[in-house]
Amino acid sequence: MRATLWLLVSIAVVFMLQLGISGFTGAFVLDSSELASSPWTVITSMFLHGDYVHLFYNALALFMFGLVLENIIGTRKFALIYFIGGIIAGVAGAFLYPALLGASGAIFAVMGTLAVLRPRMTVYVGYFPMPMVIAVFVWIAIDLVGIIAPSGVANLSHIAGLIFGIAAGLAMRKRFGQPFKRAAARVLSDKAVEKWEDRWIRSP
């Protein structure tokens, strides 16, 4: 859980710097036209946020999903998924958007991994509870609509992060995964019950 908490503190501190230092955001945002000459911005932009609402929802998602995933796979693997997913999301988004900032792509990578490893975990999409594995398809559908009808959200980055997370989850599923279906309850036959009664329940 250490990486998740450090990331939460880091994005909060960086947001304070954004508010307090003129030009801070512009110096570290991912400008798609300058990505080749300033490749580090694909990482620095992951710590920036546009406003309080943007920060709040990303921090909330990171807290809820990050703590769970880090507890399952460990700090090192979690950090790799977070940063690699964020980088892939940033690079993908650079093909469609003029500028990018925010941790959403990295967080979607975390959610994609968690959807594979804990498919039956209940999450809320809006006000509707559903299994994590179903929520993934809903998120993809929402982002596909967002690409067709742009709303100022980097939907392509979300999808890229999510796909990477799903791939990472599949690679780790054998070790850390949970079955997609609950194991069926084993029903004892009448004969087995009689044998158990004969052995353990005896008349005085």
C-alpha cells in the first residue's frame, strides 16, 4: 500500500504547486507537438490535474482500486503497471489530443488489471453496482462514445491504459487471479450423509 499512498500524496502536493507557481503546469504538461523533444512530460503530466474535481475523482479512484491491487500483487508490480500504463496512455493520447495531463490513464491500467484478477469484485459505475469484469466493458463503451463525440476528456488514453492493464492482468492471472465464477457448492449424496451419520452420530 505504500506506493498508492505515496502517489496520492504526490499528486496532491503537485496540485498545490500548480496553484501556487505561475507556469508550473505549462512546464510539465504533455504537449503532443513537443513529445519527441520533451519525452519526460509523458511522466510528469501524470502528476498534474486540471482542477479540484479532476484531482478528486482521480484520487478517489486511485485510493479505491490502487490499494486493493497493490495488496494483491505487491508494491513493485503495482508501480510498474501504474507507470507503464500511464506512459502508454499518454503516448496513445498524443495522437489525438493536443495536450494531456492527469493520472487517469495510469488509473485505468490499474482498473484493467484488477478486473482480470478480481472479476467478481463489486464496483459502482454511476449509481449502478456491477462486477468489475462487466464494468470494464461499460467503461470502454463510455470512452468509445467520448471519442466519437469529444467532451474534453482523453478517452483514447483511458482505453489504452485499460487495455494494457487487462493484458498485465492476464499475464499475472495464474498467480494472483480469482475464478470468474464462484465454485459450485458440493452437494453430498444421501449415501455419503448416512456414512457420516453412522461414523459420527451414534445412539447412546
